[in-house]
Amino acid sequence: MVAKRQCSFCAQEIEPGTGTIFVKRDGTVYQFCSSSCRKQHLHLGRIGHRFKWTRAYELKRAAERSSAERGAAAASRAPAPRAAEERPVPSTPPKGTPATGGTEEAKPAAPAPAATKPKAKSPAKSTGKTAAKPTAKTSSDDA
């Protein structure tokens, strides 16, 4: 029995004895039904399920519709969330709330002050000499 093949670009079934097989150097095998699909995929870098004329587009949309229907059916079977009125009221207020009925919102604690880094001094060239040079008196200056 002949194995059924599917086009790597458009997902159309390929008749036995037709089509093109392309093998990349890394061993990936692509099977194309026509030169149009081969050029779209290999030369232009396009993806088949993005084009309305391909069977891959139809298959992907059908899968999305069925998953959306399953999600909607699961949501309809889920129990409804409880209303806020049905929740039991605690007898003692939670920590951080005032004891005046617990209706006021708790104020968040003030953030700790950020540690400030001391300003880095610019590196000065120190030659070991003082800035002001003392003037030395010589014997010729005294006269």
C-alpha cells in the first residue's frame, strides 16, 4: 500500500508519483505538491496556514473553532462564583485593620528610606606637595 503524503506548505494530499521532496542538510524533509508551494515556503519564507487558499488555513481555523466551542461548553458547566454577601463575616478584624468595624482599608506600611550612598569624590592628583609654596628668604633679600 502506498503511504499518503501531505504537502509541507498547504497540507494538501500528494498523489503517489507526483510532487517534490526537499531534504535540508540537517535532515529535515519537506514534501511539496507543486512548485508554487515549494517557492512560497523555501524561497519566500512564508507559512502555509496564514494564506486563505491553503488547506492548512482551513484546518487551523477549524481547530480554533472547536477549541473555542469546548472552552465555552466548559465555562457553562462551571459553577457560578459565590456572591460577596454569602461570605461569612469574621468576628475579629484581620491584622492591620482598625478595630472600628473593619470597613476602612488598611494603610500600607511606609516604605523604608532608601540607603543613600556617600558621594564619591573625584580622584585628585596628589603629588605630595602642598598647594601654596612657602617663600624662602635668602641672604640677598635681607639687604
